[in-house]
Amino acid sequence: MEVGPGPGLLLGAFTAMIAEHAWDDLPMPYLTNPRVRFWFTERGWRDYGLRVAAGARASGRAYRVIRRKNPRRSLVIYRDEWQVALLPDRD
């Protein structure tokens, strides 16, 4: 999910501080590559993403949900039950 506080730059939901307590127990691996982006898995979307989207909606912020199915294995930096960290596609 990407969240924008209004016109301009899109931010990730964590950076935009959306529903801060909705994901307190979500593992946060320390990754140093600044290009890495986190995506929810299907289970992560049900367990965390829906609460984050509800927080964005309740705060009146614009947001959009982007789906990405089966990324190439070479792009996966980290994966757990709730999230996947991916390098951006070069296409």
C-alpha cells in the first residue's frame, strides 16, 4: 500500500505513520539496501494490511492498494509469513 498525505510524493504506510499500532508485532528485519520495498503476503494483508488501510481511510488520507503476484525469486531479499521485501523491477 502506498499513502500520500495529499498532492505530491507517495510514502509507504509506515513512513506516513498510518495506523501505528496496527503492526506493532510485525517482524521488522534490518535491511540496508535503500531500494528494498516491503509488500504484504496474502496472510499479511488479512492480518495487518486491512487494519492499515482502515487507519488511512479513517484519517482521511488518500491511499491505493497495489497487488503484485509471484515476483521473480531474484528480486526477493526477505520473506516471512506476513511480508516480502523486494528489489524493484528493472523493467
